[in-house]
Amino acid sequence: MEKKFEGSCHCGDVQFTFVSDLSRVGKCNCSLCLKRNAIMAYTEAHKFTLISGEDRLSCYQFNTMQAKHYFCSSCGIYTHHKPRTQKATTAVNLSCLKTTEEELSGLTIQKISGSELSIES
């Protein structure tokens, strides 16, 4: 069953909501995700709403420059990204959610082989 979740960066400048049943949760092994070590929940892009902090968001892009990885320019926390291969999707950093650990326990975390994705020209 889908539920509305609230989230924010560490300093609270960037705040968002998204709707998900948390059935798509993953950890990617691409070069960026390995370093940031985030577990991400995937939702349809139209179910993600940026509440505040658009002016605080910085965007990082690399390689094909198609994926957009957003982080707070004040505290540096990665909040969400728009994947290169799933254009109608937003991935949210689960560590940014305002929720209890019990609500997130028992989730099945998929391994995402981002390092093996083919490079699009």
C-alpha cells in the first residue's frame, strides 16, 4: 500500500515528500553510489514533490551527463536523483526520510548493477 513520506536534508533547507509503497528499494554499485553509500527508494517522478529548498539544491552530473544527482549546497546531503535509464522515476535517499527505523525494517534491498549499465551516446 502506498504511503506519503516526508524527508529533508540534514540542515532542513531542502524538504520534500513522495508517495511510495517502498517496493522498489535499491543500492547501486556505480562509481558515485559506491562512494555515497545510499539506499534509495524509487517512485514515479510525479509522486515526488520538492516542498522547499530548490534554491539550495546543487546538481551533480558525470559520464553521459543524463542522470541528475541532487544535494543540499548548505549541508552537502544527497537527497534524490533522476536516473539516466528511468526518466519517469525519482530515486530518494532513504536516510533523509522522517520515519522510524521500524517502518523501514524488513525492506528488500535490490542490488543495482549501475557499473554494468551500457553507455548511451
